[in-house]
Amino acid sequence: MKYTKATNYALHTIVYMIEHSKGEKVSVITLAKHFNVSVTYLSKILTQLVKAGLIDSTSGANGGYFFSKKAEEISFMDVINAVEGNCALFKCEFGESKCSIHKVMIEAENLMESYLQDKKIYEIANEENFEVNKE
């Protein structure tokens, strides 16, 4: 299983906003420079986070992105679902209702999703060891 690069940037963006915004708006230009990606690419990711209701935006000279809900409430799963969507990772090609492999895979997915829903990004954002590893 592998999440997309967009999910990686979305998670890191939320962490950056928690650590650096102090309740202020953060511009897409600032974020794009920090992560060394194009403004266009990051804008698409930010739009997904806005649509999910995790952040909001204002346009104009003093525009930027800010939290639309308490940052302390945003889970890893909230961000993952915003970018990846909410669909099963495993699909049995041989009839899901009677397939014991499907049952095990769904149980594993449910356990992982539960963990990621309980784990809030805010919990790790201010850890001393958290550092963005730019490639």
C-alpha cells in the first residue's frame, strides 16, 4: 500500500501550518517555496483540503490559507480522505461476501483507519524531532 505524493504534501502542509501560522493566513507561495514544489501543484492539494473543510482560504493581496476547524481536531485520516478519497484499499476479485482473504484485509484496513483517525496531526507537529526531509 502506498499513499500518493499529494497526501504526503497535504500532511506536511497541515503540520507546517500548525507550527508556523500562529492563527494567521499562510500563502500558497510561502508553502510552495518551503516544500520546493510548484504553486499550481500545491494549490490543487490545498483545494482538496478546503473542500474537505479542514482549511479555508481568502484571495487577494492579504489572502492565504487558514484552519476552518481547530487544528487540534484534524486527524491523519481526515487529511488522507481529503486527498485520496474514502475507498477500500483491497478489492477481492473472487466474490467479497464469502472470501476469507477479503475479510482479513478489510479488518486490517479498519484497524489502520481507526488508528489514523485517533491520531491527531497536532500531536506530532511540535515534536522536537519533526523535520521535513526535502528530496
